Amino acid sequence: MIRIRVTTFLASLGVALTGLALPAMAQTTTIRIGYPGVGIDNRPYGYGDYPSIAAVGKYIEAEFKNQPNVKVTWTFFRGAGPALNESIAAGQIDFAAGLGDLPSIVGKSRGLNTEYLAAGGIHSPLYLAVPANSTITSIDQLRGKRVAEFRGTNLQMATDRVLQVHGFSEKDIRFISLDMNSATAALVSGAIDASFGGSEYLDLAKRGIVKIIYSTKGDDPTLGAESGIVVTTAFEKAHPDLTEKVVRGFVLAAKYGSDEANRQAVFAIWAKSGLPAGSFAADFKDERLAHRDSPVIDPYLIARYKDQVAHAKAYHLITNTVDVDSWFQPKYLNEALAELKLQNYWPTYDSRGNKLTDGAVEQTRAAGE
Amino acid sequence: MARSNRPVPQGSEMSGGTATLPPPAVRPRRRHPGTVRLGNLAIGVAMPIALLALWQASARFNILPEQILPPPQAVIGVLRDGWNDGSLQANTLVSLGRVANGFLAGGVIGLLVGVVLGLSAAWRAMVQPLFLTLAQVPILGWLPILILISGLGDTPKIIAIGWSTFVPVVLNTSQGIAQVPRSLLELGDVLSFSRWSRLRSIILPSAVPQIFTGLREGLANGWQTLVAVELLGSFSGLGYMMAYGRQLFQLEMVLAAVVVVGLIGVLLYLFLGFIERRLLRWQAGRS
Amino acid sequence: MTSLRPSLILHGRPYVIPVLLLLVWEITAHSGLVDSKFVPSLEAVARRGWAEIGDGDLGSDLLASLRRDMTGFVVGATLGLSFGLLMGFSALARRLFGPLLLVHRQIALFAWIPLLSAWFGGGEDGKLAFIAMAAFQPTLMNTWRGVANIPPSYRELAAVLTFNRLDFIRTIALPGAMPEIFVGLRSALIYAWIATIGSELLLDISPGLGGRMNEGQQLFEMDLLVFYLFVLGFVGVLLSLFALRLESHLIRWKAR
């Protein structure tokens, strides 16, 4: 009887595997894009970077208008970068758009085969928020307090750097890992004493529900968070043509998102996440859109990532190092820029942050300027 | 009815141990699933050893990528480092402490309520249906409300663990007491026992096996609940360790925490089994 | 008896305490003693519930959760049944897999979430794997026990009637083990539902009751959370009653 059962089991396994192989022979190719974040009440919209603009404006889908057998899907991950990594590992995502520096570095160091194609949202400031009636007024008073930090995301990296600059480490604080919406709720209800996060706290601060006691905005520019457009090596090798078109779509979205003339429109797009446009205005105060939405890979970006890799190792977040030079694949980006005649649209900077070349986007002006 | 008449597992039961059958009138030599006779030890450890060897081979020859299945040495390394810097012990103790508190609270209150319900059919009829309905809600369903009310610290966790202990303890205690054999109760009448004596010398001892079953289920439930609530959000504990490992894609840390959780589960199972056998021997000695 | 017999619902006594509690709650909510944010009045909950049903949210979320639950349950229960039968009938399988399966049983269910999430992703696959795992153990253990505890007289009968192995299993052993198997299936149904809600709270966002409750928690919508508590309880009761009905229907022949 056992013999019969085993044979039946193996037979059905064989049928199942064949069934799984069949879709691979089908004609349709699906490009699966993942975005590390969700909006308020978990709605599928991002904010603060140009990949979220690409999603709303369907820039990637537009590239395949004339190819009906190519489909594009977007998935928004509440679990941000770490959840995206899990999906990549499970083979369920081809492109991670706006993947933070830490999760992409962690993934690469753990053996996830990816290629870094373009910057996907850089110089994002870190904010430290406390409840409105809190007695905490500066970072130095965080010792021993209950603080939320979204572990594994580029927020953790930025937080660790900020803490290091102020002379203490993660061990001095009682950290809890919460996603963006949970952290906000916990902060407002007093379940935690402080939270490190992004622009989602600006509106709450305006309404007097929380206070922002620290921000990397205006501080050392290397203290912010970076993100990138990352593709799985498997997809890139199998479909270099599709990869090129996807990058093209992202570059066009980045162009839209960098043009100051679109400033209000861009804030309105990001407001689909549920955060009011006013928070983005505050987040981008005295800052040009192109400062965050530039997709170029220049010596500055490469130096930043090398720096982050070194810090990740120092904070024991990774054990194997990541070779940034071989990981970064600017060829698709360069091809897209050449094709679209945007080679000089964005300025480039050297590894120390000094400007190398000017960019046409610097001439764009918002309405009323 | 052929249905076995032990308490139907309700919504909050997540027992890791085997629920026991009520002792039959004549005890035939039944095979208990799970007892491994010493003679079969060699075959018994064959599978685990084979699996370990497969695991090691996978790591060595990269059969499964290392981010999916980190090598055994990595897991051991995490355990060792955690032991050396004290974080492993600290997290484990915090988790055990939460279970202990929750189990104590839920168990004691559950025993009291269970005794009251067991003694009074009227109260049973009034409370049991509501209670059973409440028990149908998965403990995780209560958690968003608990977290909103009492935050992310120990309180909501202990409340959740306490509730998941409370339910089986109440159900089993009340059933154990309500089902004391008529013959024993009549004996108490014949010997004109006072109510208190009856409770103390006849009812409670007779109900002990069933009460123990409830406590055992309660402890197993409490442990299951602990892991779930720690994963939802915590500052410390084994669940915190697991979440940390998951966020930073360090599966060896997750596996290390799973190993500790599994170990504690096994120890609990063995310990409770030992106590149960002792109890049954005492029970058999009395009757 | 502790099972929910439908006849009990007809008698008045079970309703005394719930009605009292609801009264106390309603009075507290309106008294102004407690922040209305934490204790929503019953009408607020009802109104919210009505809105959820009207929006179609409740329907689609409930359906999504149940679909997930059923799929995972079927996969897990089937595996549990197969392994349980194997363990019950084969001494070799018992010796080989017994210790391993027992250890697996002692690992708290939710401890598997981070691992399954890494192996199957946090999407539908990961959730199904988790739900299947939840349904697997109870089915396995009870099927195994059911087979192992077939009365010796049954086996003797088979020997007397010179049944071969297959016939014995088909006509005597399986039906004999059915009651115990059904206890396992009922248990598995409950665990699968717990796992469904758990997976929705802990894994990626997707349509389902857990996701909705997560939103409610983050947005401080107590009325939503309380309403969904009622929904969960209601579904739990329905599942239990459905399982009981199915069981008594299928093994009616065993009734005395």
C-alpha cells in the first residue's frame, strides 16, 4: 500500500511540475515591479520619489503600448524593502523601484543576484518625531526610550548614522520595528516615545499632533537615505531589451518629477498616497525636485553607496561586503539618456559632492518664481 | 455517538501537546502515537540526522541559495554570539516571563471561574454559550483593540496570553467538575459530607485529570500566543529576535530563534507529560 | 457537554449575560466617563458595520479571507490525512518520521511566519503555506491516533474474514478511524482560520479581514475594530457549526 501511495505521490508531483513549466512556454511576458511602501490605510500609492510618479503616470506601461504580449504589474509592499527582498528571493518580483540603500545592499550581500540600474530617490531626509506633549526635545534625550524604527529599510541606516554622529548606538535605545502606518499610530497613541521616519510626520506636526525635534534636512547631506532602481540578474539577462525600455520609462518619469514647472502637479500625484500635498511642500522646502528625483549614477552616488556598504558592515548589518562597482550597471541608464537626449539634463557631482557638470533641469522654474 | 466526548477544541486552542482521552473503564494496551521505544532509537534518529546532513550539503554545494537556507554553522554562530553577549538569554527570559505571567493570571482566574461553573448548572447554562462564542474569535483578532488600548509593551501581551490560557482552563475545569461520577457523589451523601468536604475530598480530586488537561492546553496555548503577539510588535523577546532577523534578511537569526522556540516547546511537552503520568499514577493509586 | 448545540439557542438563559453586558457597554459609551474613541457606542458600531456591508468591503474582504482559508485548509488537511494514514498503518514510517513530526508539532505555529515569508514571499503563496501548515498538524495527529486506536477486535474480525490489507483498510479501519479523523479536521479548521487572520496581519497587505483590521488599528477606528470582532466571532461560530453538521451527517451510521 505504501508503494502505491509513493508512486501516486511522485506521479502527481511530476504532473504538477510540468504544469508549472507550461506558463514559461506561454507568449506573455509579465514585468513585475515592486515598490517598497504603501500609503495611508495601506493604499497602493507611494510618495516622495519618482518611481511613485512612474506608477501613477503609467510611464512603464506606456513603453510597451505597442507590445500587447508584455504586461506590467505593480505591487506595493507594506513591509517596504525587507518585504521586497523576500519577494525577490521567492522569484516573484523582477524590478524593485525605489528600493532603499540598506535593503538593496543587504539583499546583494546575502546573494540575491541583482543589478543596480539607476538612482531611485536620493537625499531623502530623516525626521525624528515625538508626541506633541512629550518632554523629549533633542536626540540626546533618547537614551533608554521606546523608539520606533522601520528595521531593514534605508531609515535604519540613516538612523544608525545619525545616532553615531551624536555619540550613541542602537543598544542605548529600546527600538521596536514598525511599518510606517503602525509607527504613526503608535506615536500618536503614546505607545512609543519617539519615531524615526520620513515626510509622513510633517502633516501631523502641522496639525500639532506630533513635534519634529530633529531632521537631517539642513544637516550633513550624507545623513539622508538613498534608493535605487534594481533589477534581478535573471530578468536582465533574459530580457535586456525589456530592461532598457523599463529604464527609459523611469527616466521619463524622473524628468517629469525633476522639472520645477511640474512642482505642484508632482505634489498632487504624491498626495494620492493619502498624505496632503502640503507635507511635500514642507518636505521640499528650499529644495529643488531634481535634488531627490535625479536618476543619474555619478561618482557622488557611487561614493555614497560605498560609504553605506562600509557603514552597514560596521553596524553588523551585513557580513559579506558588496562590490558596488560591479553591482552598478549604468549602461541601460546611459542608453536611455542618450536616446532621450537627456545626457545633460541633470547635474553630476564628484565623489566629494562638488559639482562636475551642469544640468538643464537647473534652469527650470516653478510657477510664480 | 461515536464522537469522543472530550472538550471540543475552541477558537483559542492552539495546543502543542496531545489532548488526552478520558480514561476508559477498562484500560486496554493502546498505542500512544508518539512514544518511541528505546529499541527503535537508531531508526528514530536516522531521519533527523539525514535531514541535518542534507542541510549541511545544501550549504556546502549551494543547492538552495544561502539566503533561503543559511548553513547550520551560521545558525550555531548566532546562538553562540547571542549567548556570549547575553542577548539570547535576555530575550528568552523575557518571553518566558510573559508566558509565566499570562499563564498564572489566566490559570488562576480560569480555575476559580471553572470551579464555579462546574458546580452550578444554572451558571453554566448562562455563561457557557457566550463564553464559547467569545472563544471563537482568534486571539489575534483581539490584538488590534488590545494594542490600541494598552500599547505595545508587556500588558497587551500578558492579557492575550492570559485569555488564551483562561479559555481551555475554564472549559476543562467546569467539565471535570460537572462530570464527577454520580457514584462518588452518592458516596458523599451516604457519608453525610459537608459541602466543603465534598468539594475538597470528592469533587476536586476526581476532576484533577481533566483540570490538568485544561492547564496543559492553557500553557501550550499561552506559548503559541506569545510568539504571535511578539511578532506583531515588541521591544524584546524571541519574537523580537525573529522579526529582527526577518527584516535584515538574516535567516540564521530567524532559524536560531525558531530553534529556541522549538526547544522550549519540546521541553514543555516532556515536562507536562511527566507530570501527567505522575498524576495518573496517583489517580490510579487512589481509585 | 461543552459543544454548541443548536437547541440551546432557543432557550432564554444563554442570553441573559450577553444582553446585560451589551447594556452596560452602551451605558458606558454614552455616559461620557470613558473616551468615546475607546468605547464606541453600539449604534456607532452598527452604523460602521452597515457602511462596511454597503460599500461591499465586508463582502469582498470576507470572501478573500475565506477563500484563502479554505485553500490552505484543503492543502494542509490533505497532507495531514495522507501522513496520518501512513503513520498509522506503517510501523516503518512511524519510526522514521515519528520523532521529526512530533518535534515539528512542538514548534509554535507562528514561529514559522518569518521563515515561510522568506521562502515563499509574503504574498498569497506565503499565506497559503502558513495556513496549510496550521491545518496539517491537528489532522496528522488525529488521523494517526484514529488509525492506531482501532480496536483490536476489528483487526481480529478482519483476520477471521481473511481480509487482505487493502480491504481491511477500506471497509473496517478507515470507517473505524473516522470519528477521530473528524475531530482532527474540526481542529484543523479552527487553526486554519486562526492562521488566516494571523497571516493577513503579519504578511503583505492584500484583501482580507486581517488587512482591514490592521487599517482600523492604524487609523484608530475602534468602531471598525469592534464590528470586525463581531464578524470574526460570527464566522468562527459558523465554521464550527458547519463542521459539526458535516461530521454528524457523514458518520450518522455510527449513532446509537
